[in-house]
Amino acid sequence: MSALGVGALVGTVPHSTLGLGGTSLAWQLRFCSIFLAAGSLCVARAVWVPAERAAWLCIGLGVVLHGAGWAVDFIAYDGVAPMPSFSDALWLGAYLGFYPGVVLLGRERFARRGVGMWLDGLLGGLAIAAVTAATALQASLSHLDTAATAAVTGAAYPLADVALLTLLATMFAGSIWRPSYSGLAFVAGLLMLAGVDTLYALDAAAGGGWLAGGVYDPLWGLAMLLLAAAAWLPSRRAPITATTRRTLVFPSAFAAIAVGVLVYGQSVRLNPVAVGLAVLALLTVMVRMALLLRETATLAISRKLSLTDDLTGLGNRRSFSAELDGTVADGRPCALLMIDLDQFKELNDTLGHHVGDELLRGVGPRLSATMRPGDVVARLGGDEFGVLIKDADTEAAIVAAGRLRAALGRPHALAGISLHVGASIGIAAFPEHALDANALLRHADVAMYEAKRGRTGHGVYASEGDHHSRDRLELAGEMRHALANDELTLHYQPVADLATGTLVGVEALVRWRHPERGLLAPGVFLPAIEQTELMRELSRRVLAMAMCQAGAWFRLDRPWRVSANLSATDLLDHSLVGDVSSLLRRYGTPAGRLTLEVTESVLMTDPARAMEVLGELRRLGVQLALDDFGTGWSSLTHLQRMPVHEIKIDRSFVAAMATEASSAAIISSTVDLAHALGLRVVAEGIEDEATWRRLRDVGCDAAQGYHLSRPLPAAEFEATAVEIAERSRVAAEAPLFAA
């Protein structure tokens, strides 16, 4: 079809330029075949691309109607149709296809457009058409009598073309449009059509005759072929970049053009068409401005809603982030408080979500009333709130946190009962703790979770408590490789009887032989994975290695129990007891040779489940120890119910025993209490012989620490066990302190 159209066009050019006229049947057939080929290409594109089907069907209809006008001219008028004629009706009717085609194509080639964009196009078309009618076509449109009918009809073509081009230009102006081959061909076709129509109209206004087969005819054919070529050339979709400024520029500019035409009419007698088009443009401006006012009001409401939390009426995360970004960008010191309500999930589960929502609605006013004017309070999501205190440092934030917790701690009357709700608050200050808004948010969040974990009420960001640093994320990613390549190993720290100096056991401590960072202690990498699925795999690997070593020493008749630590993840794992039993059988390790240690903080994660698991482990015959005793929140409350065999006094008390009478008293009381409950007592962190003697003096059963030995690989420990035992025996035989 494209070859047919191009060939037909080439065949008409010599005929037209030589002035041979359009009465030749061969010429007429060749000329009509141009429109047939162009229309067929548009329809084929419509069939081939469903997304643009309606657009190209309309444009194809316009091309076919244009060609039909020529066919009527040739058949009915022998190429010399009067103006107006049935041919003019078909030629002008072609725009009934072109206009919707351009609109539909714009919806596909450009992003979706609202009514305002199309009104801008209509307004532009009317304004530019009014200018054209008042200038280039003024002479032909000045007298709308019967004699001037031909001139008026001829003027209709360029006016329609100008309006169409303006509509297209309005679409381009509201978008990021990089010309594609398709777009260039489409614009070139419309420009060609407008140009030849204008020349034709000027000839008609000057009274010049027109005959089919003239120099204008190939140009009309070329215009149709360019439109058809646009259907198949490569195209791209252009995004909308409409802004408030652009939205105002177009209607304002076109309104000014229409007013200019009417002002020009005060000094020159304008033709009625120009005046009518200018008046229609101004009426369209009024409609556009009314729509713009409505859009602006809707936008303002939408913007407010987009920045407001609909439950509490406070600002939401988006508005809070904007305020924080602006404050940090201005370089103003500020403090960020991240607030999380304690036990909110339990409240929802117990009383229902509607009561939880009622609580959140009551929290908002309390927070706002506590802060100064100018401070920003927002609900960030769920039961999490944020407070931005401008021109404040860490000390001011701590004071504010105290006020906020006091306000939240007052009773809430909900569901007919009085509830007391606590909160954990994380504090981070700019520029002390972070130099950008995102880091400040994250650090306040880290501090909040540390405060919740430690039940301290509030906490200030500290890098050592940040378990989400980039370095730790990298370590978490590398741990999977470490587990697959056996990069983990165990070091063993001996435990000795304080009374006799006999080595009674060892504590297995995991180390990571990192290929680049060297030997890593657990404090470096465990925080990075303790909340991931890797923690379970690492724990099972450590248990397996510890039991394997315990079984080996048992078969060598070495009287050493091996201790290993359990995490919160382990105690919540229903398969733990079965896994421990299976590992004991696999390595031939007596259950009594294994001690599993848990901390009070681990037990408090889910006390009921933890007690159940510990009871099952005890029934297996495994020894159980309560690690870091004295650092938890309810040691004495739960100690009697815990199915443990021994407690391990935390090194913080042991280290201060020689210098602080209170620490010594705590250890002495703890030893007496444990013995009354039938429990052994192990002291951690013995650094010197004096501490050994003091612990032996208060009746502590066993101890471990650097005074005996640092943690050693199994082979090295075996090689130095005699030396370590001798050192502990000497310490055990040292005289007690005088009473």
C-alpha cells in the first residue's frame, strides 16, 4: 500500500507541474489511489495495534473522506466543482475524523489527560483561528454574501487546520516530548495540509480559479501519505509534566490573544468569523477558569488529606518527613523522638481494634498538648508517633520525653475500664547523631527499639546499639556463606571448682574465621543475624559442634561438662527438644555432660513457652543454667519456678566485688538464696586471684574468667589443661580472707 501511494504520488507530480489539468482518467485514478493507499495504511494500523485502534480508524476515516471528495469532484463535476459543493462537504467532513483521531491518539501517545487539557486545546484552536481570520483571511471573510461564498468556504479549511495544529501543540507543550519519527511525520502531514489549504484559500479570496490537476494537488496527496506514514513509523509515549504554572499559562495566553483580536477590531472592521471565534475563545476561557478553580480547591483538599492521618487528625508520615527534611536542609539543630506504645497489640487482641483506635485518637491530643507551639507531632503508622523538636539538643529531648511519657501514662477511660498505657521513646538529634533526615529517622527508630528491649522508657541513640548498620548487614549476608563453608569454630573457656580447683567443665563460645576480617567474636556478628532465619541454623551448628566435642571428651574419660548458649529463637522453636535429643544420640554424648544456658531476657520473650521447653530439656537429663543472673527484671520472682540447675552471676557484679561493698553483698545474698533452692552458683569474669578468694569466701561453687584462661580452641585447651588445673588448684589452696 505504501508503495502504491508513493508511486501514485510520483505519477501525479509531472502531470500537475506541466499544467495538463485533471480530466485524464489515468491521472484521476492515480490521484485517488493516493488516498486509498493512505486510508488503508491507517486502517491496517488500527487492526494491528488494538491500543490505538480507535485513533487510527478515525484518522483513516478522515483520509478516506478527503479522497471521496476528490472522487465526487472528478465524477460529478469533471474536476471543476463550484464552491461550495458536495466535494467541499466531504473535504470538510474529513475533519470529523481528524479531530477525534488526534484526541484519541493523544490519549495513547501521551499520558492520560483531563478535561482541562482538552479545553486548553479547544481554547488555543479558537484563539489562533480568530487571529488567522482577522489577519490572513480578513479580506475573504469581510463580506459574507452569496458572491463571497467560495472565499468563505475556502477559508474554512485553514481555520480548521490551525485549530487542529493548536490542539496538537497544546498536548506537546504539556508533556516531555522528544520527537519520534512517527510524531514528526504526523506534524509534518498536518503542517502540509494547513499550508496548502491556506494557499488555496488565498487564491479563492483573490478570485483565482482552480482546476483539478493543479500544483496544489500533489501536496494534498503528500499530506495524506505523511499521516499514513506516522501510523507505522516508530513512536514513543511521552509523560505529562503539567504544573500549576503551565496550567495557568495556556488559558491566560490564549485569553490574551482573543482579547487582542477584539481590541484590534476597535480600529479595524473585523469580519464576523474572527469576532465570533474570539468571543467563543473568551467563553471557553471562562469555562476553563471555573474548572481550574474547582481543580485547585480539590487539589488543596487532597493535599491536606494526603498530609493528615485520618484517625488522629495529626500529620502523617509524609508531612512529618517533609518538615524534617526542611529543618535539616536549613541546618537547624533539632531532636527527633520516635514513640511506640507498649503492649498495644495485646490491647487490640484483648479489647478489639475499635478500642485500639479510640486509644490512638486520645493519644494525639495528649502529645500535641505536651509540646511547644512549632513542634511537630505526627502519627507515623500503627501505634508509632513522631515528635520533631526544633532548635533542641539531646538534653532538651530527654526532658520532653519525660513529659510525653507522663502525659501518656495518665489513665485512659476505654471500654468502661481505666487503662494505663506506657510508651518507649527513641531519641536522635541533628547534627549530633545524624547528618541527614533519613539517617535521623532510622537512628531514632533504633533508639526506640533499644528502649523497648531494655524497658528503660526512653533511650538516646548510640552506635553500639545499632544492629542495622551497613557493616552488620554485610555480615548477615556473609553468614550464609560462612555456614555453608564451615567457617565457624568453637573456643572453650574452662570452669573450675572454687573449693578444690578441679576443672569441672568448659563454656563453648562460637567464633567466625572470617576470610577477610580474621577471627570474629560473637558480639560482632550475632546481633546482625539474631532476628533472621540464619539464627536457628547457627544455633544448631553450635549445639552440634559442642555435643560432638563433649562426646569425644567423654570417651577419653575427661570429666568436663560442655556449656552452650540458647537464644530466644531457640526457646520458641518447637523442634529444639527433638533436635537436642537427636544430637545427643548421634554423638554418643550423655545428657548430663551438656549444659544449656539461657538469659533472663530470653526467658521473658515468652515466659510460658520458655518454661515448657526448659522442663522438657530437664527431663532429657540436660543440665540447665541461668546466665547473666542479676541483669534481668524479675530474677527473684521467677527463680523459684525456673527448672534450672545452676545460676551464673554476671561479670558486672564480679568485677566490682573488690571495690564495691554493695556488689559483694549482692553476690553473697545470691549465693545463699541459690543454695537454699538447691542450685549451684558459677561466677563469670574472674580476672585475679583476689576475686577468686572472695568468691570462695562467700561460698560460690565455681568460676570462669581470664584468671584461669581465655577461651581456647579444643586442641589448645587439651594441651594446656594440666597447666590451667594447676593454676586453679593453687588459687583454691590460698588462705581465705580474715573475717
